[in-house]
Amino acid sequence: MLTKDDVERLANEERDRFRRFAPEQNEPQFALILGRLYEEWDSYNADCFHGVLKPTHITCGQVPPRGWGFFSTATDWGGQSQITLKQSLVWGTNKAVVNLWPAIGTVRFILEVLFHEIVHEWQHEIAEKPEHRYGGHGRLFAAKCNDTGAVLGLPRVVAKPRKNSKDSPSCAYWPHNVRPDGYYCADVDIDRLFERAKPKHVQEIVEIFRNLLAMLEDGSVNEVKRIIREEIARAEGRDGKCLR
């Protein structure tokens, strides 16, 4: 029977084989991008995490809805530790990607998705506090973002669930949401990505207000009043429909 040390040794050997395969024996496009991602992982680990993180698997694939990346303590095949980057962003099939890798802004954006997920890796492996209750973006995560961000001169962020934080950016989209305008060189439509990242009902509400604002600007005040009255009546159940 394998001991705990045997399992750890085999897991480390598997991670090392996977890493060597990615930049050396893969298809050219994969080798170029994954090779760079592993190089950046090394730099982040050394510069921001004092080299304490274990090598992880870096892949491009499906991630949760509205997500740009995802960290998991287990790989899709039962190994240890995996960072998955949204494949449509990496390969440029996402409509928000204006210019493909290796465009400067696109590379910057993807590397910072990786950086965000490395903080989650630290959260799981070193701090051992994944903060599932907060979708991974609790106070511990925000504090680590601020620690590493201070080295880079980035503004502070706060945990998403905290109250009275309307004037501070959320760590859920760090570091992308604290970068200055133009940082991604118009290679990535960051506004479009942030819009898609919002829950569907928020997107719908924003669209309603945009339409109403456009109507007001056109001088259609009475029409706006009519729409608002109808929506209020519908919400209060006076339109004859059942509310659920």
C-alpha cells in the first residue's frame, strides 16, 4: 500500500512531467502560450509568494459561467492542483478579444487572470482557508491581493461581501478592475467582459435603464412615465399575472 509520502512523491512527479510536456512536446500554439504561462507562474511564485507554492497544472478549458479562470485542488484526471483559464480568451474566440495573443494587451489580460488564480492557489494550499462562503473572495483573499498589489503599486480592494464598500473595488475582479484605462491597449474590450461578468438579472436592469435614459434624451418623457407605471403595476401584481 502506498504511504502518504509515496502519494506526494508520485503527484510531484506527475506535475513535473505535465509541465515539461506543455512547452516542449505540445502543438506549437499550445507550447508558446503554456510555456509563457508557466514562466510567469514561476515569477509570481518567487516574487509575490516567496516560492512557497507547489507547481500546478495550467490548462485552457471551460470555467464557471461569467468566470475568466478557475483554481481547483484536483485536476480533471485526479491529479493535484489545477488552474484553468477560459479557453475562449486564450485562443481569441471570445468577442471581447480584439487582437489575439501575442498582442500586448491580450497577453497582459491573460497573465493577470493567471495571477488572480494563483492567489486562490495560495488561499487553498498555504492559508488553507478557501472562503467558499464568499465564492473564494472573502477578507483573506482581499488581504492577499492588497499585499501583492502594494508591491505593484495597485489600489486597494475589498472583499465582495463586506458592507459599506461601494467606493472601493471588489477583489473578485482583481487586478483587472484596478488597472488604469488603456492598460490593455484596446486589445481586449474590458468593458464588455465586465458587463458579461455581471449576473443576468443585473445586465437586464442595466439595459432597461439605458433604454429609459435614451428615451428621456429624445424627449419621450410621457412614454417613459407610461413604461415605469406599467412596470410598477406588474411588480405589484395588478396586471392580472401571477408573481413567483
